[in-house]
Amino acid sequence: LSNAVPEIVHGAGRGGSFELREVPNDDPGMSPMQIWCNEAQERYVLAITAEGLANFRALCERERCPYAVIGVATEQPVLRVTDRQFTGQPVDLPMEVLFGKPPKMLREVRHVPTAAPPFDFSGIDLADAVARVLRLPAVADKSFLITIGDRTVTGLVCRDQMVGPWQVPVSDVAVTATSFDVDTGEAMAMGERAPLAVLNAPASGRMAVAEALTNIAAARIDQIGDVKLSANWMAAAGHPGEDARLFDTVRAVGMELCPALGIAIPVGKDSL
């Protein structure tokens, strides 16, 4: 909430006033900080006009979906969070304190040459190599992860992981319908090449994008510009050479490959 609530009102150029005890909570003993800052899963923050609130309530009640109205947006660009249980005001600060322009981060990084000895396969036993490759998570059968859950949630799933009469989990792309009465939908695919980064980090990024594109090609994509990527950048930040490799990879993917292909990366995250 401490991220989503300020961001949703800031996007409209407003402030907001919110009451913590309106947040659904089975533990009334939680402190204001715990309620405001905990990372509860499967929770969405929506901004709804006052005129549309009645329809929203009716929709939630019809679908038996829990909801709560926790506050209102205000003209004054100030974030106020109250707590009637402790009769206090845990948060009262101008929005620009949260969203003002901080100084740009400056990092000094150094490239560390990769020392890769010549590949020597003389000591590799073929049977052992095959067994090790088949056990690799990227190659191995992942049915045990797939069959533990319902693959038809929402009723809009058109292409799940299992393919063919023998239901083998080899699908390259996931497809869901937009609604029950239309012929449109969404196709999703993944690409990852983390092991390649040990030798060539920019190449691993390019290969990951290429894998995602060749996987999603199994669906009907009218033009490559329709594809949008969500990039998840991972690196051992602070480890010698890793920051520079991350920079090189982001530049190779975000400033060279994807612009050349006409593909946007509107969203993503980093795990550093």
C-alpha cells in the first residue's frame, strides 16, 4: 500500500486521505507501519470516480470479490494516512517529498575480462553428460510443477502447457481469450539465457529476447511491433565486473536490439 496508494493518486496530480482501519485485516493488533508497509499478495489498488462507486460495489458483490474503500483523492497534493484505532496520523507529508526529482545515481564500474579456458570434452562421459542435461531445469520435464494447479482458471485459457493427445508439457506460448464471446486474446512467452552471461553478458540478453520471440511465434502475431516485453534484470550487484556486465546487457537489449526490431520494453523489474 505504501507504494501503490501514493502512486495512483500522484498519477492524477493529486494527494489523498486514507484510513488504515478500512484495509481488510484479520489481525487488529498490527501497527500502522505493518499495515501500510507489508507486502500482502494478490491485492490491487484502484481509483474509481464517485459516480462509478455504486456500480463497482454491485460488481464486487455479484462476483463475491472482497473490496474496501480506504480513502479519497484530494486536490491538495498532500498524503495523509490516519488510524482511528490509535487516534493518530502516521503519515502527513507533501507528495513532492515522495515524488520529487532526486539526484541521478552515479556509479563507477569496471570491466573485468572473462577468462574462459578452451573447451575440453575429453574427460566427459557421454551418458553422464546426457543425464546432467536432462536434469537441467530448463530442459527437464516440469509436469510436477504444472499438474499441482488448475490450468483453466477464469475459463479463458486457450493454450495451456499441455499439448496433444498425450498431454505433454511442451507448449512454447500461453494464450488467453479477452472475453467469452470474442476472437481476440493475449499471447505470452518467456525467454531466459542466464548461464550464457558467464561468458558473454550482452549475448545472453540478446538470446533471451530471441528465445521469447521464437516462442511467441507459435501464436498468431500480426507484426513484431505488437510484441511488448517485460524485462527482468538480474545481477550480483557490487561483485567485481558484474555491474559493468549488467550495463552492457541493458544497453545491448534496450538501446540496440529492441529498437532495431521495433519492440518496446514498457515494464520490468530488477533483482540486484
